[in-house]
Amino acid sequence: MKNSYSESYKAAGVDVMAGYRSVELFKEHIGRTKIPGVLDGAGGFGGLFQLDLTGISEPVMVSGTDGVGTKLKLAFLLDKHDTIGIDAVAMCVNDVICCGAKPLYFLDYIACGRNEPERIAKIVKGVADGCVKAGCALIGGETAEMPGFYAEDEYDVAGYCTGIVDKSKIIDNSKIEASDVLVGLASSGVHSNGFSLIRKIFDINSREALEDKLPNGKTLAEELLVPTEIYVKPVLNLISKISVKAIAHITGGGFYENIPRVLPKGYSAKINRSAYETPEIFKVLQEKGGISERDMYNTFNMGLGMVCAVSKNDADRAVAILEESGTKAFCVGEIIKCDDGIILI
């Protein structure tokens, strides 16, 4: 790339040399994510991945894409960019595993007002950390410098993931029955949803606002920037040992939107709120913002980042398997025959 340089483009706000420097800085992080099947390195026009179909009779590719949302505003204020990429990965891979698919590879997209190579490398480090935790490879991406569109110190991050599942093993809710138990997997916090409301409640417009202390002793920054939990390995382990009938990733829309999405018509989820301890941050949000209980459960994960439906006989074992994988889990409710969608008790 030593001959690729444009003074005119740089004068317009785009430094192509900074882009090349970014790639050099984050290549080491991409290397950490390499898994069997990866055929290409960083810097090409497309990422190559060779499928291993051993033991898969009817392969089905499953894809998901998402971004981080306005949680990025906190990263800008704190000048902390090394974990936000984990959120980008989590939002995609957690969706893909809901039908039983194993994530294979991930691609990221970073658009910024000014390409600062060291900052881009920190973002990609977070993406790579997320990919390592999910067991998938970071095989490509794009960094777009867009002066005049984004502020100089701001950027957006989005991602795309592809996974694979045998057609006969797709989790599609067709086996759901009344009395099936709902097993909730603990979240790591607010994850990456509802931040427009969070920023309004706490009036987060400066770094100082994020230094406020919560009752648990943590600052807002420490609580809110905790990355979204990645559930890939615990859930795939669970699927390999028992029959999981439905999986819901609790993202934007909370319980009311996401759990009914995976239930057959005529079935609803009855959730016992006292079956697990709601993290303190949600209680603080509700009280300080004067938010109704319904809106809380229709916006945030309320401490459960994922919910799985299993047969009653498998419920205790499911919790044990997840706990052995390092994921806190709880029996939080059951499937019932009715058309209410969600019933909170």
C-alpha cells in the first residue's frame, strides 16, 4: 500500500494511510479468532471460510446482523473503546443460537468521522474478544471514514454473523407444550438495549454524569458499560445434552416482545418475577425515571438475557448444565395455553 496516498482526499478529511495503519494494528486481534475453516487473512476483498459438514446431513446457514445502538455515546464520553465491540458480537451471535445454530464467522463495520488507528484497533480488539468468547472467527470487515457525516470523535459499530445448523435440529417451537418450564439465563446488566431511555433518565450528556455512584457502590460508567453477555457456548452445550424447545434472546422490547416471538399461537409465557433477583440497576432506573413496571419489562432484559423452554422433567437438569458452564440460571416460569403472550406474577 506504500504507493496509495492522496493529498486531495486527505484535505477533504479522509486519510487512506490511517486506514492502512488501522489494519496493521488490529491484525493481531483478528489472528486470535482464527478457527478451523478460515482460509483468508485481513486486508482482502472478502473473507473465506470452508465449511466442515462432518455429521451434518442437511446444512442450513443462519445469519444475523445488529449494532450497538446509543450505548456508544457512553464510550465516546469516557473515551473507552475496548469493550464496545463485544456488544456488537453478542447482539448477533446470541440471535443466531436461538434456532440452535453454531456461529462460524463474523464481520464488522465501523464508520467514523476521523480514522484514528489506535482507537479503531481498540474497537476491533473488543470485536475479537467477543468472537473468541463465541467461538467464531472474525474473517473481515470495513472501516469507513466519513468526515462531515459523523463527528470527528464519534463512530458507529455494526456486525454480521453466520452460523450453521442441521435442518433436523433447528429449534422452531414446534414441540412446545403446556407445562413446559422457562429457564432464564442471567444477564450481565442492561446489555445493549434501552440506552436512549437510560441516557434520558440519568441525563447523561457529560463524563461527570457517569461518575455518579449507585447504591451498590459502582459508578454509572462501571455499571452501564459492562458488555452484553455472550451465551453461545453454554447454550450449545445445553442443546447437546437435552431437548430445548424454544430460545428467546431478550433484547429491545424486553419480555413482552421477545418471548412471544418464539411461542406457537395459543400459548403464552407465565413468568414468576420472584424466581430470581432483579439486578439493582433496573430498580434504580425504574425509581429514578418513574417508569411503569410494564414499560420496564417491555424495554429492558430485567436481569435475564436469554430464556429457554424445556420440558418439566428436564428443567432442573437444564439449570445444572448451565451453571456448570458458568452461567447463572433459574426456573422462572412455565408455558400455558392462552393468548395473552406474557403474564407476569
